Amino acid sequence: MSSTISRRRLRAIIGGSTGNLVEWYDWYAYSAFTIYFSASFFPGDNRTLQLLNTAAIFAVGFLMRPLGGYVFGFIGDRFGRKKSMTLSVLLMSLGSLIIACSPTYNQIGVIAPIVLLIARLLQGLSVGGEYGVSATYLSEMATPDRRGFYSSFQYVTLIGGQLIALGIQLLLQKLLLSEEDLFMWGWRIPFFIGAVLAVVALYLRQHLDETRAFKQQELLQEKKGSLQLLIQHPKEILTVIGLTLGGTLAFYTYSTYMQKFLVNTVGLVNADATLITFLALLIFAGLQPIFGLLSDKIGRKPLLLAFGALGTLFTVPLLNALQYVEDKWQAFWLILLALIIVSGYTSINAIVKAELFPAKIRALGVGLPYALTVAVFGGSAEYIALWFKNIGHENYFYWYITICIACSLFVYLGMQDTMRRSQLNNEPNG
């Protein structure tokens, strides 16, 4: 019996996480290859302005995430976690296919960036729903003493998606294509790969088991997954927003934006920026289960407090030091140090949010307020950073991050440790 349960949970981690990996690969391929395709959609001589325009579309894609959090959270709470996750990965692959086939500005003029925008809106809708439902699924499948460990795989695969995107970029840069080919047509390759990978994710998710917590709610025939039900949890909603605020901004700064920062501010060549970003994120991904296990031993709150305090104290010094490095490996160690600090948030944020809500509203409760916060702060991080640089005050962005992390720190100080008062404790696991 125990071996059957063990295999069932292992299948849940692999199936749920692999679909999550494909979703986030598709999402991050846009960011990783922006340096190559920005001129195809926004011609001109100002590289910072080109990146600013593509970053704006990246940010607009985030604006769809709250809608995705609502739509797929509603489906997950009303019709099942499995069905919601399957639909979201299909929508993401459609967005990738559109980008892969999109004509350039020179071919169709202003319609080209409009097509790019539509594709990102579809991807934003998809990824907005993915987070809440996959966090819910992994937390409900976990044993009570390993919830931090299980849920940490959401960020392992989230980072893994970015690593695959960067790995493909390194392969194309170093071995397969010239720099000119990448600018001309090679940037399309990762988006075709993303569309194909979605078929694998679809197969895995169709063969997942539904969680027992959801099945129990089905038997009770209670009202599930509505906004009316969600607003009955105002404290939990505000807690999700507060604990996400600083963490999401720090995460997107050191993962998504950092590659552009290394090229556009530090002055590294594209290939070196890609390499050190890849290596730092690879180690970062490996840290997530370790921090997740640690939270199962000592609680969630100590890790959140460590991130909040260290992030508030060291963000400005780290980014100032990074701005003036003379060697790519100096940059690597500074980025890795920053990511270790951020791990106090990323490794456990999914389980903390899942532990706040009962099963009948969990997918929507985790997904919607998170998506709203990420849309405002995470999605705009790259745009705000480039805007400050464009007006000649890049260091203002460092202080902006610090203030947001400090706001989250006050939330961490005031909240109870969710591991000890988890809503999941009253439900069947697996």
C-alpha cells in the first residue's frame, strides 16, 4: 500500500512539474531571446529603446495573469486541478507557435508587434492560471511532513524552464548558429521547440490522478471557486499580496532581467551573460528542495524573515557592486549570492499560500491575488529597470527593489507560521 502511495505521489510530482516546466520554458524563451528579436519587431538604432519596447510587451503579458488566475483557478476549484492544468499548457503552446511563425516589422509593418502582443497575452493568460493550480496540486498531493519539499519543485521546474531556454540559447550561440543568424531567424527556434514540448506535457497531465482533497469537496457538493467565496478570506488575500510583493520583484530582477543587465549595463558579451546566468540559475534550482526540506523542519516563517531582512540590507550593495565588475566570474558569484537570499522566498512561497486557504477556494485563492501582485511588480520589473537606465538614474531601481522587500518583511513579521496552522491539516493528502 505504502509503495503504491509513494509511486502515486512520485507520478504527481513528475507529471505536475513537467507540465509546469514546459509552461515556464515557453514564458522565459521570450525573455531569453529578446536581445535577438527585439530589432525584428522594433527597428531603430537605440538598443535600450528596442529592449524597452519588448519589455513593455513582456509586462503587458503579465497583465493577463490575473485573468488567468481567475479563469483557471475557477476551473481548478470547480472542475478539478487536473483539467485546469491540462488546458493551461495547451494555451501556452499556442502562444509560442504564434511567435515562432510571426512576420517581422519589415514584412508587415506595425502589425508585427501587434501579433507579438497577442501571443504574449495568450501566454500571460496561461501562466497566470498555472501557478495557483500547480501549487494547489503539489501541496495537496504531499504528505504532511514533506509539504515544503514537494511544493519546492514548482520553482525547480519554473527555474528549469528558464534553464532550458538559456541552454538552447547557449547551444545556438556556441555551436550551431552565428550571431547574424540568431538575429535574422535563429530566435524562432526556441518558440517552435516550446510548441512541440507542449505535446509531452499534455500527455503527462492527462494521466495524472486528481487530488483527494478535491474529490472530498466534490462529494460535499459545496459551492466552490467563486469570487463571492474568495472575498470571505480578506486577511488571507492581503497576506498573499504582501508576502509576494518583494519576493516576485527580487526573483524577476535576478532571473529574467539579469541577462539584459549584464549586457546592457555591465558590458558583457551576449554569450558570457547567458553562460553565467545559466550556471547561477542551475545552482539556484538545486537549492529549492533543500530550502523546502528545511522549512518542513523549522517552519516557513524563519525562511521568509531571512529573505526579507537580507534582501532589505544587501540589494543595493549587491547591485552596485555588480554594476562595476570587471570579470564575468565576479558577476556570477554576486548573482548567486543574491539568488541564495531569494531562495528563502521562492522555495516555500507556493506552500505558504496553499496553507492559507481551504480546498474549495484554494486554487483561486492562491492564484488570483498572486497573479495580481506579479502583474504589477514582477511583470514591470524589467521595464522599470530599463526606464530608470534610459533617464540616467539606474540606481533608483535598486532602491525600488529594497523598499518592496522591506514592505514584505513587515508582512512576514506579522503573520503566523502557516505550517503550524495549515488548512491542509484538516484534509486528506494525496
